[in-house]
Amino acid sequence: MPRKPLLPPDPTTSSEDEVPVESEGPSWTMPLVRPELLPTGLCYDVRMRYHCELDPPKDRTDYHPEDPRRIYHIYRELCQAGLYPDPAFNVPIIEKPLHRIYARSATPAEICLIHTIDHYNFVAGTARKTSLNLFPPTEPTNVETGLGDEQLMHLERTLDSIYFNNLSFTSALLSTGGAIETCKAVMSGEVKNAIAVIRPPGHHAECNRPMGFCLFDNVSVAARVCQAEFPEHCRKILILDWDVHHGNGIQQAFEQDPNVLYISIHVHENGSFYPPGPYGDHLHCGAGPGLGKNINIPWPTKGMGDADYLYAFQQVVMPVAYKFDPDLVIIAAGFDAAAGDQLGACFVSPTCYAHMTHMLMPLAKGKLVVCLEGNLQIVWKRRALPKAEQLLLTWSEHTSAASGLVSVAGRRAAPESANPPAFEWRVIDRFHKDFRNLSLRAEDILRSYQKEQLLDQYDMINLEIFRKRISKSFRHQVLSTINYHKAVPLMVFFHDPYHHQTRGDINNVVNVQMYDTLGWYREWAIKEGFALIDVNFPNHHYDVDDLDSMTYDKEAEMATRDKERAELAVYLWENYIEPNDASPIYFVGVGSPCKEIVHLLNNRDTFYNRLSGGGIILFIDISPLFPISEQNTYYLSKWFKQNSLIFVAASHAVWHTENKKPSKRFGNLVRSSVEGGGEAEGSDGGNGEGGEGNGDGDGDGEGGEGVMDMLDVHRGDFATWVRGRMAGATGRGRGKG
């Protein structure tokens, strides 16, 4: 069934061959379906191919950068991959295929939200009978039959990189209307995210002139329509433009708008690359109320690759995007920075495009639209668009982060772009800070020593955190084995620093020994063939606004700590864990960082899917339990109950509620024989592969003694449960050591 637009189409732009639609009026309510259960949308219309050159050069040996065949090839690849059920392609279809979004012609009122009426009339005049003065008096217009071929080719010769035929206007209206309908389908909850395979492109079209193969600014018009039709739910929009050319039209449209954040990553070459001039440099950062809401990341040269683009995303795009907190994300997706494109001359791979799409997906509660812009080579496209589409569908095929070294040009361009005048977000230059200047906490000293030990024992390395808010507090706190991204089982430890126990008189430094109670778990996981990521969550965090000092206000610091911990967990998930090839994945939480694991489960729709075959193991003393949030209660609670093993101290309040079973929102709870606070009575199932826990340790952290004893006591339970799941067991209930 065709989708029903929220507003009736303008009768002045209807045509007999358009897909019939039925109006429902302007009313709209929030959808009640969980976002992850919605399909991914696809917008495509063959009539957009009608826009083509009238007289292509006879000696051309390659495709025109704006070849009309490119959108058909994209559509065909999606169908042949089984993503959309077109009867013309006899292939197996995936379980949840793409949902078709039908394009329509944009109305004059919609176009004029961005463009002047003179601009609209100019483009319209190329298609129909007209008396518009498009030509000098010496160039007569045939008002009975419309513009002739010679007149249209005259326009092509005089305008800036534009061609026309009598159907260009029709294709342009459908392209803009397709972008509008795709964005509305996402905002209305018809689909969770979508891709619009549209042309002609739009990001160069300015308010009063077409240029750079662009007639109407598709993305900008769609953004304005969504703001108008969903005023309560689409106030702020992020437009990310990764076309190799600067989107001068989008920048012009929103230069003074504080509610649209426009970020463009493009080749600039000091203003010599198209479109020429200084408009795409890093100093153009918005004006008036929109100051700081325009960010250009201008590459000084061609030849930029995956590492440069991911560096820009980690250093600038994602920190700023999270700060802006948009209601809708639109990618102006030109693919002319791809490896092999002769004009762009860059080296971005399909994997990198897919990974950048993936990084943007957690924003705006997943409301993301990919709108096709510039060149997508007819050969190269076979890999890029289907790969991005698979990510939108949250397929089980996960792309690894693209590899490579950041170029000197890329390293200079990204931080420069994050520091325009009056711009409120600053980016830490991680290369110029020495670890000794950053480590002022005792727990840093212990972690630094442990880092050396883990390097020697297991070749564990440091994972860099390229995020301003959290990079200082968590520097050298995230360690991993070198195979964490490969297709092997992965175990991720989130733990407090108090997993080190002291033995002996703490006042007599000579007799104190540090006992790492997680050491056995790491060694067991390595022997079982797991890759490891070990994350230490410090108790005290630095004030990142002052890199040369450390402030301490306990109440404020605790709030900052909780916020930074949650941000770190999301950062690690999006950049190091979710997109890699590891499977199955197990999360092990020890102490207060258990909260961050449940936070990921509550707030990242891909989390439980990626943990398929894996699970969650938590060790909690007397601190509060962490439940599935109320809006996620039914499905996630069931999943959590079936795929977790949560050891809770015997003295915890959850065991002392009369006539009331613990809610499954807390997961699969197991009552430990450890009372809590360091007092252990042995275990009825803890003497398995791990040996016996002695329960005589003195904890040096806040409430950490009971957790340490639980780690000692429940080694066998842990090993049996994980091995059972690895062997295909259901994992319900408690393993026997």
C-alpha cells in the first residue's frame, strides 16, 4: 500500500502518472510502536531518471558525474541483495524488507520555504509553455511548445555546471518531494530510519540559483517541512554532509538558524576546489543567532582516507552532535569522496561510510535519513549503498572500524574546525599531553602499573578515547587484547578500581600486597579463547574544563562522574564494540559500573541483538539494583531475565521483601552466600574451575569488600554458566560449580 501523506498534494503539481495517495489531513500523534520493531524505509522513483543531458559529448569515455542511471543501479543492487521485494528480481527476501516510501512532487509552497519564487519559476520555465524572460530578446521562446533543445543547451553553456531538458523540472520536484516524504515517514513513526535514492542532487542549489548539478535544495526543503509539520517533535535538526564538495546551498539556507546544525566534511584546497571561494572554510561558522551552528571541516588537499574521516568524526562531529542533541539527523550523502572517484580523488571505503552512518544512528533516538547527493560511481556503488542500508536495517553483519593512519592534513583540519570564533565546544589535542601530567590520582598509579603487567602477560594495549568530556578522566583506563575487533568471542569487563585488595597493614607500606581479584577471570577468559576489553571506572574524575588542575566538590563530582561514565560506555559501544566482528559478546560488571551495562541495554536498540549468544554477568554487593526502564519493560525484561546471571549479596534488601518475588526487570538474580561488606560464609557452588574463595580480604573501596569476596566465591558459577551458553545452553538459572 502507498503511504498516506500528512498533507494533500498541491493540485498544481500533480500528474497522471504519479502514485495515487489519500489525504488524512494535518493531524499527527506519536507512534506507539517500539522503534526497533519498525522497518527501514526506501524512497525511489524511476521518473527521477528523466533528467538527463540533451547532447552528451560524443567523445566521452566515462560516465557523467550526475548520470541518471546511478539511482537505478542503486535500486537494483538493493533488490538483488534481497532488501526490497521487487517482482522483477527473483531473489530470496530478508525477513523484514525495506518499506517503500513513494515520492511525490514537491509543492511550490514547500520549495519556497528555501528558494525564492523567481528561482522556482526559472526552473519551472524549462519544462512548460512560458512567457518568462529566460533569454535575451534575440533568443525567441516558443511559447506554444515550451523551450526548445537549443535554448536548453544555451542554458547549460551559460549556467554553473547545470544541464536541462523538458523533464528536468519533473525530476527535480520528485527528488525534493521524495526527500520530504522520507523525512516525514521517519518523523511520523512509519519507519525507524530511511534512505532516499533521489536525483537530481540538491546541496549546491542556493536560494536564487541552481548550480553544481543541483536544481532544488532537497535536504534543506525537507528539513524546513519537518520543522513546520512536527513543531513539537522536530525542533532541532542535524545535517551531516560528507559529499566531497562543500554544500554551499545548505549552509546558506541555515546560516542564521540556531535550530539546524550543519556540518560539512569536504575538500577545500584553500578555496580552489568546487565550489570555489572562501565560503567553505572553517571560519564560516554561522551568523547572528546561528553563530556556532555551522561547522566546516575543510580538507586542505585531496587524497583523504578512512582514518581522516573517522578522526574528524571522533574529534569534532560526534562530540558536537551529542551536545546539540537533535530530534532528526539527515545525511547529505554524496559519495564522491570514495576511492576511485576521479573528481574527488579521495580514498574513503564502503566500510568507512557504513561506520560513519552507524556512529550517527544513536542520535535523535535513531531518527536518521540518508539522502543521496553527489556522485556514486556506477561500479563502486555496488558496495557502498547496500552496506549503509544493511546498517540501517541493523543486520547481523557488522563492519569493523576502518583502519589507517590519520594524515597530517587531517590532523590539522579537524581541530581547526572545532574552534571557530564564539564556538562553545573545544577539542582536546590528545597528542600533546603527557600521562604524568594527567595522572594525579592514586588509582591512576595502580592502573598504570597494571597496564604494564597486562601488556607483558596478555599483550593488552590502551584504547584511545577521542572525546573531550571524558578523555582526561579515562586516559589509560581502557585496555584490550589486540584481537578485540576480530571474529572471536569477546568479554568486556566494567569494574570499579577497588577490585584490588590490600593484604596486611595498610599503614605499613612494606607489608602491603595488592591482590587483583579480577585476575583469575581475565586468565580464564584468555584460556577459553576470548578477546578482552577491560574498563576501569575511577572513583574520582578530573574537571576537564581546566586541564592543569583538579577540583573537588563531592556532590558535583559524583554527578559529573555518573554522566562521564555513561558517556564512556556509549562511546566504547559505538566505536570499539558494536561495529566489530566479535561474537558472541559477554559483559561482566563488577560494582557500580553495572549501571552502565544496564544503561546500554535500556538505551541502545542494537545492544541485545549484538549480545545474541552471549550475555550479561553482574556482581552487586549492597548497592541498588539496576532495572530495565519502564518503557522497555516487557520485551527487554524477558530478554534480560533469560540472558543474564546477576550475583547479589545475601544481605541485599531485594531478598528481604516479604511475599514478593524480585521483578524480572532486574534480570536473573542469584542470591550469593556472601553476606556483603566483606563477610563470606563459603559457597554452595563456588569451588569449580576457579578454586575456593577464602573470604578474608580487606577491601579498600566504597562497599567493595563484598564484591571482591563474591568474585572469589563465584568463579565456578561464572565458568559453568558461560561454558553452558557457549555450548548452546539456554543460560537460565544458576550454574553449578
